[in-house]
Amino acid sequence: MKTQAQYIEQLHSLLQRTSLPKEEYINYITNPFMSSFREDFAPFVELTATGYRLQMYERGQNVFTKMIYDEDAMLYWILAYTIELVTHIRLLHKYKVDNKTSFLTYDEQLVGEWQHDQTQIFDAIGGIYAQWWHEKGKRADIESI
């Protein structure tokens, strides 16, 4: 099994295939491997001798734990979260909203734009990750108990 640093480098290598600047995603691919990081609904991965323990927390309480054994599924889980978050933040900036006093209107057009942005990034990454993105439901499958 690889080390945390090797998985972070692998994720970074995949995202370098895209147009995303490193500063937009680096924390989101590093934090899942940091034991001190427990942001609400962010992925956390504990490496075990036999696989990957996926976890999510809300207000410091564990709300999701699942053991998986597929490296690509673990990496996809982090990529899907990272790409969703980065593209959402880009939309916040584009439409000049702060999600505190002003908000995005998640109408069909905005959701379509958000999906399109994510699709472009997954297509640039390619391979099994793009395939799973286009098949839809892989992240939900990973997160199902």
C-alpha cells in the first residue's frame, strides 16, 4: 500500500491534467489524509493494512464510515468531492455571491453550468475516473452503506 504522501501526489498528478491551478485544489486533496482535519462532510481517508476507511464528520461527530478495498474508488471519492467543491467556489466568484448574504440560485441553467464544468475536468483527467463520472452514481455507490 502507498503512503499518504504518495496518494496526495497521485491526486495532484491527475489534477495537473486539467486547467485547475494547484492553489485551487491542493488543500482539498491533502486534507482527507490529515488526522486533525474534520471539516463538515469533507472526505477523510484512513489507510489500513488491507484497505481504506472512508469517513465523514458533521460538527465533530462521525456520520459516515465505510471500509473499501479499491484504490481507484478511494481516489475517485476524493476527486469527486474536490472537483465539486472547486467548481462551486468558482461559481460563487463568477456570480459574486458569498453564501452568507447573497446566494446562488440553483436553477436548471446554473446546475447545468456546474455539471458542465465538472465534466470538463473529469474528461481532462480521463481513464476510469472520467468513465465513472459519466456513468453517474459512482460517488453515491461509494457512499452507500
